[in-house]
Amino acid sequence: MVRPSRGRNARKLGGVDTTTADPLVGRLLDGRYRIESLIARGGMATVYLALDVRLDRTVALKVMHRSLAEDPAFVRRFIGEAKSVASLSHPNVVHVFDQGTDNDVVYLSMEYVPGKTLRDILRERGRVPAREALEIMIPVLAALGAAHQAGLVHRDVKPENVLMTDDGRVKVVDFGLARAIEATNQTRTGVMIGTIGYMSPEQVTTGGADVRSDVYAAGIMLFELVTGQQPYDGETPMSVAYRHVHDTVAAPSSVVHDVPRLIDSLVAHATARDPQDRPADATAMLVAAVEVHRMLPRLTDPPASRSPQHSRPHTMPPRAAPAHTMIQPRIEEAPPPRRDRFRVNWFLVVLAAVMVVAVAATGLYFSQRSYAIVPDLVGKNIAVAEQNASTLGFKIVKVAGKHSEKVAEGLVLEMDPAPKTEVESGQTITLVPSLGPKRVLVPKVQGMSEQDARNAIATAGLTVAKVRRLQNLEIARNTVIRTSPQVGDKVKEGAKVDLYVSAGMVMPDVGGMPKDEAAAFLGQQGFAVQVAEVDDDAEPCTVIAQSPKAKSEVDKGAPAMITVARCQQDFWQWWGRDNSVDGDDGGERESRIVPQVMGKNINDAKAELQAQGFQVRVRNLGNSGVVRYQRPAPSSERPPGSEVYLWQ
């Protein structure tokens, strides 16, 4: 299938397209990824900005179009390719975190890269200078080279699949997706896979692709960068495909005359129609591109730059003045001595000779030294940085890396000497690679005491935030049940971790329950129950006090005392104390039957009672969501407006 380029208004991993409502926005996929907004729509997938609620990080979620997700062959190949790509770790490759399905949704979870696609930049700027084009292509080729060495072929290299981050990094996306498409029903009729403007001759004629097909597409992309247009156009895709097979890509300088001939040669080598005539893989093309970049002249030399042979003026040290000015003897104004009395001052002669030799040696020393400007390698791929520095004649030393929240793993974090300083040619440059953001694993502390768990978490470089005590009859009191985030999750150093600790048995709140139900429930929980009746104004035979207090932590089998209002009193006499109906005229009381709601959903029960005119109070014994007890008892009579208590 020919993959069309994305529309002009689509932005990939950059701006958010909000022109149309999307049913997936707001949905929680697989119980983990909450979709926040739409980023871009493409030929095979739609990309969303999402939040991984488990790890609390922003990701890009690529959701396959329904026509692909419904194809079992595609889903099988897609999962296999996703696993292969996830193992590819390279700073110029958009990292794949996860893949999954959620009913009719097939998705990839990827690193979110804010910025623009290379296509966006070409639309905004048009063609770019040769050196800048190579500085874009070198990390692209580094990413492709890493994939080729891992046995992966991209199959769809084009500007839409190259991302330019806000801080100047280059990332390649969509590895393996085109290969997954080959498994679909859409390819079984001989339709081509790829984007026609970048498709190699062998992809057009046979549908096959290998690492040299990626090299061909990279050559086409370099042509487009330096000229602002693709080498072939036509009225139909098939006419463009025909030209890929039968024509030779023109030299970029024939389109834009100031393109260097070195670029012509690099493009010609990469886009040879016979795969055997191209670089063996992207790494081979990377080496060639780095060499061309080294040989191209700079657009503007920095003010301090000079050619090596003229990098230092041949000046003398301040005290190294010409010898004859330092050894002139002082002549006395006396009659000239007789010739037979003249003596040579050999000390001054030797001194003069030594000074002449010193002056000559100093000049020779400075004339043979050369200097160069230290390149700026910070933020570049470490391998590319080494190559660049070596081609300029510098020696490279790599030291132990450092973690950084801002610079990705595998890029240069620091260097010494500083960039753009002038040093003697051949000097050693020390590079400090970035290890990427430092992440630590949440340690396993289940089964530990609270203090031991705190110590283990502190040793891991994390901090304890909140400690929550939960009733748990299976785990001993004061023992850690679990943590949040969970054990094994990767989090930032110093991140906060919540502890959930067993409170053992917790004294239930049975206040207001009927005596028999309260005694029976506490007995079921393992308490030794004692009941005391006292005279009280509360409703007869209901709990008015308990010991231990509600929600206090107790040992299993502990004694429990409940105090109830005396049962042997007339209910209507009790009700009439403070709840007269129709004033004090002694009128007849209206009453209603309290319905049976035990065993029902708590919300349904509450609605049913309120419809009968009762006020409802809900109390929790275990938050089961189902009514376990009620007061007054079912089928008893109560006046409208009476309170009915429900325990769940």
C-alpha cells in the first residue's frame, strides 16, 4: 500500500490538532493510558498525547486505524515488530515503551517528543544549506545504522518520520510499522508498501526492502533538504514509481547551483538504482556523510579562526630583543689604543652567539605550532561526536557518564576544553556522556515493619510521603501491606512513596445499631461481646455507646462492651416525647411501613427509602456497597420524616 504524506495541517508529535472532536480523547486505555488530546492523523494511525497514570509520565500513543486493528495478521505482526523495536535503544530513535490492545484499539506507547517534523521545517523554511542538511542527516543515519545492526529495516524513511525537538535533537520514528502492514490483507493484491517519493527501485518492482532501501530513501531525503523538492514528480503515483525504476536521480547542483559537488557525489552514491552500488548500510553512509561534512567550508568563519600555518604571529618573547642591541660595548672617548694592546671580549662574543641561536629557535618553535577551534559537541550523539572530533585531528577521552534530566542517554553532556575555544591542534578533548535521567526502583518492603520499610526506601534514594493504616485480618498489625508506586516501578531519585500498613483488627462503629444486630456482628468479627442496658432518651434497644471506641486498633478476640437504651419501653411513648405530629392538638399520627432493603445496593436502597419520605443515614462497616443492616427493622411503622440508618 502506498502511504500518502500527512496533510498540511497535521503536526506529528508537535502541535495539537483540535479541529475535530475525537471519541478517544478522555478515554482510559487498558486501565493505564488516559488520552489527553489529538496530536496528528496519518495514513495508518492517529497519534495522541496521553498520560501513563501508572508511571505518571506523558507519552505519545499511536493508535492504529480500525481497518488495520481488525486484521488478525496485522495485529500478530504488529506485536512482534513492537517487541523488536522496543529493544532498540538509541538516542536518535523514538523509544517504544509498550504495546497493547483494548477491545477494538491497537496501540503503541512511545516517548513523547515535543517539536516539529522535518516536513514541517521544510514547509516553513524551504531548502537548507548543505552543512545544515548534513547535520540533520548524520543523526538520522546514526539511528538507521543502529537499527540495521540490530537486524531492523525501517522501510519508510521520509521527513514525516524525522522529528526535530525543541532543543535541537533529531529523532526517527515508526520503525517496523511498514513491515507490520505487509501482513495485512491490503498487501496481498500486490500493492506497494512505503511512500512513493522515497521508494527504492527494488521496492517498486518486487516489494522487497533491505537496509540499502533505507539508504536510498535517505539519499532522496538529502536531495530534498538541499534543493527544497523531491527529485521526481508526476501526475500519478505510478508515474513517479516508474521514474524511480528507470531514471537516475539528478545531481542536486543541477537544481540549485550552489550545492557543493561533494553533496552531488553523496546523493548519487546513495540513490544508485542497483542496490549493490549503494553504501552497504546506513552506517557506511554515515561515515561518508561525516567526511563530507568535515570537508565542506564553513558558511562564516568565527573571528578568532585562522589557518594553522598562520595561527600565531612569529613574535619574540618580550625580553628576546635582537642580540646586537644587547651586546654593544660602550666606547670611551679616549685616544684609540694601540693595535698591539687590543683584546677581544670573548664573554660578549659567546653571549651574542647564544642569543642569536635562542632567537632562531624561538621563531622556529612558534612557526611549527598550529591551532584549531574546539567544536561544539555538547548534545550530539557520542559516536558522531567522536568521529567529528577525530576528523578534525583531536584526541578523544571518554570518562564515566553522569545522569541528566535534560540530556538524553548517549549524548554528550559535558566537554573539556569548552566549545569554540582555540587550542593547539591534536589536543585531547574529554567527553562526559549523559546517562539520561536517573531512575531508581521502588524496593520491595512488603512484610517489613514500618521503620524497616522507611529505612529501605531511604537507602534506595526515595522518601516516605504518607503512611495509611488499613484493617487487614490476614497481615499482622504494623506490617507493610504494599506501597504506591508499586514495587519495581522506576521513579525519579528522591520521589515520594506512600506506605500502606496493616492495622490488624479495627473496632467497627456500631453506634445506633439495634442491640441484637450489633452483638451478632461483633461476635462474627471475633469479639467477646457484653451488653448493658441503661435508661436513656435514645430509641429503645439501640446502641448508645461502645468500648473500645470505634476505629481504634484492637487485637482479635478482645472483649467489647456495648451499651444500649433500655429495650422495655413503649416506642410510641418514646417517639411522642419530642416528635409530636400536627402540633400539640393530640391529632392522630400518620405512619408508614419501612421497606426491606437489606441485601440491596446502598444507592438503590437509599433512593427507595427517600421516595417513601424517610431520611437516610449511611454508616460503613466495610464499604461493601450492599446494605447489611438497617434500623428501624423492615416492616416496622415510622412517621414520615423519620431517620432510617443503613450499614454497609
